[in-house]
Amino acid sequence: MALQTLLLFLALFAITVYFFGRFTASRFTTPLSSIADGIRNITSGHYHKRLNFKASYELAQIQDDFNDMAERLERMEKENRELAESKQRMLIDISHDLKTPMTTIKGYIEAMEVGLVDSEERRRQILRMISDKASLMSELIDGIFELSKLDSPDYPFAVEASDLTEFMREIAAEYYEVFEEKKFLFQYDIPEREIIVPFNATWLYRAVSNILSNAIQYNPPGTTVGLKLATRGNGVEIHVSDDGIGIPDAMKA
């Protein structure tokens, strides 16, 4: 009887160990297999896929951290794609802008060649206009050259702590008469006090002035354009707005 009881106990123990081992193994192998699949997805560039399994606290924490990492990588990929598309559109725009002065210069030269310029004063005017168009083309080419270097880790992007309010007031003063001439309503809101922040004056001027110039170029007279400088927490915000025709949906994509 004792032997039978012992054998029965050993049999039940073996069965229990077997099923417990299978259960324990499945609790680890299934999550680990999912994690391995997730790593392969990340390696293949499939950042949108997430892990979803039930496991112990430690493995669940790994799952949460992995999903957070995948989300950050997906967001970075989207931002890089949007940046590349933006640069492509910018290059197309600059190429189009280059074509306009080139066509004008060509037309002036042809007019002079065939003798359509019949006075010395008119000739000087045309040469001055050709010079202005050539200067514009030079600036556009410099812009393309600078744009091509933005991805380089060695690109010098020096910043200097300076008064941003004075900087913005200078831009507002520069464009005030332009807006008046074009029958635009220009509203600006710039604090009186100094706001000392580090920034690159050249590139910030290009960014703000390009937006203001586009507002003039693509909107009809009577449009209200706003320029605002505001502090937000430990940083600053520059707002440029208008109530014009807006941006086409195709260009927002």
C-alpha cells in the first residue's frame, strides 16, 4: 500500500511538474517571442507596430518601454519625412523663383541686341534692372547652397544671446511701409521690455521675413497681417498670422 501510494504521489507530482513547467514556459516564451518579433519590426522600419501581451510586471514594463520607444521612432520618422518633403518643395519654389529673373534678364539682353533700346538713359535703366535681377539670383543660389548643408553635422549654426524684442521691432519697422503701400493692415504686438534669448539672427530674419513676404505676395489688398512676440514659460513664441486666402490643402499635406 505504501509503495502504491508513493508511486501515485510521484505520478501526480510528475504530472503537476509537467503542466506547471508548460504553463510557466508559456508565460515567458510567448512574451519573449512577441518582443523578438517587435525587435525585428523595428529593425525593418515598421515603427507603427506595438506589443500587446499579458505577462508579469517585469515583462509588462518591458512592453511599455518598448511601445514608448516605437512611438518615438515613428514620430521621428514622420518628422524626418515631413522635413524632406518641405525641403523638396522649397527647392522647387527656389528653382521657380530663379526662372523668373533669368527670363527677365534674357528678355532685356535680347531687346538690347536687336536695337529696341533707343536711348542711353533707357540703356542705363535696363542695365541697372539686370544687375538687380542678377543680385536676386545670387541670393537665391546662396539659399540653395545653404539649404544643401543643413543636414551636415559640421554646419555652423552659431547662436548669440541678444534682445529679441529689438530684433522683432526692426523687422516690423522694415515691413510697415511695405504693408501700407500694398494696402494691408499690419498689426504688431511686441513687448516693451528686453527679452534676452540665444538665437541666430540671420536665419531667424530669413524665416520671419519670408513668411511676411509670402503674406504680401499671396493675399489681396485689405488683408490683416499680425506679428506677435510672446513669452511662454521659459521660452518665447513668434506668431505670424493673416486673415487672407489661407494655405491650400494640397500644400498642407
